[in-house]
Amino acid sequence: MRPRGWSATDVGQKRDHNEDSFLCNDRLGLYAVADGMGGHLGGEQASRMAVEVLEKEMATRLFPTPDGPRSASVAEAMREATTFASRAIYDSAQATPERAGMGTTLTGLCFRGGSLSLCHVGDSRAYLLRDGRARQLTEDHSWIQEQVRAGLLSPGDAIVSRFRNIITRSVGFEPTVTPDLFTMPVEAGDCYLICSDGLSNYFSVDEIGRVLAAQFYGEAGRALVEIANERGGDDNITCVIVYVANTLSS
């Protein structure tokens, strides 16, 4: 099976700069979205560093040299790459006072053979559309999600809460981070969406599924971005869509 990715990003209606970054590398089968925090300079720097370090470290681990680093699995390689990114961002912030406290979300997918490894930190999200049904693969690392999980807040109240942007885990705010990791089998015809909360805040899971199912995948990202902007565009909006084709397909 062969993954094919498309990306779309937009500053939104309320911001004057874009602190999101994305990675869409069909050769590596590696895709990611990062949503930075820490002000204009810090947020942009953190998200860009996250995807750059992830791409570099994964390339080294997926195609190692005889004396290069080796990982026990693709998921372990993603964990190690995310740890490298967290240290690099943290060290950069420590060396540059105006970037103090910067960090980023990071949600990444890596396809190898018939499997997908997912690495997730923060409140960017990954979704899967399979057999016409969409489901969310990640769980937000956010204060709101903790309240929902504890039964202290309803999902409906969470959507409109002014605290929904408070995240409890990020890459780079501290020198180390523990990402959520899992590996799952992939099926030909699967469609995956990774996005920042500037997109997911405006859609239910079912609605995401309907938009993906109604569009050519190469155009669906821009359609989702346009809808998010029409509904307010309060934040930067970024997504990566990945379609898994049968290798026999053209």
C-alpha cells in the first residue's frame, strides 16, 4: 500500500501570522501537523522546528547507515524523534529570552508496510475515514478534555468553554515529553486527516467524514479550511490529508 498526502494551511480571519507548520513527505510516508505557542516568534519557531526535527530524525532512522541510530520499531523511532524535537525547542528557548516558554503540539503519522504508527502531543488531532465512517484517533492533551474525562464537564459545554485552548502537554515547553503512541493496521482506501485545533474546533467527527467523502481528497483540505474560515476562523487553520492507495493502483 502507498500513502499519498495533500496539505492546506491558512492564517485564519483573526490572526496576522501563522504559527502552524506541517509535514507531508510521501517518500518517507511521514505526515504531521504542529501548532505553535509562545508568541509570534516563539510559536512559529517551535512548530517549524518540531516538523523539521521529526523529518530529519525519522529519515535517519528509517534509512539508517551502518553506524547510525537504530530504533526497535517505527513507533519507537517517532518517540525518539519527538524527544529530540522537545529538547531542541527547549534549548532554543533557553538561549533566546524573547522565545521563553515556547512550545508546540505535534501529531504525526508514519506509514510502513501495512501499518501506521501515530505519535501525538497536544490538541491537534488525527482522524480516520474508513468505509464511509469517520472516527477520531487521538485524545486531546488539554484541561478541557481532562474535565470531560472526569465527568465534570459535558462535551457540549467543552466546545464553547473559554478554557478550551489550555493544553496540558506540549513539545518543547519542557526538555522532555511523553507522547501518545500506537500502531494500527492500514487498509487500502483509508483516508487520514491531521489538523490543528483551528480546524477541528469547527467540526464534529461526522461532519469531517461527510466533507472528506464528498470531495476529491486533493481538494478536501482546502474545502475544510474554507468552511472553518466561514465559521469564524478564530485561529490558524492547517490540515494534512493522506489517502492510502493499493500499490497496484495508478
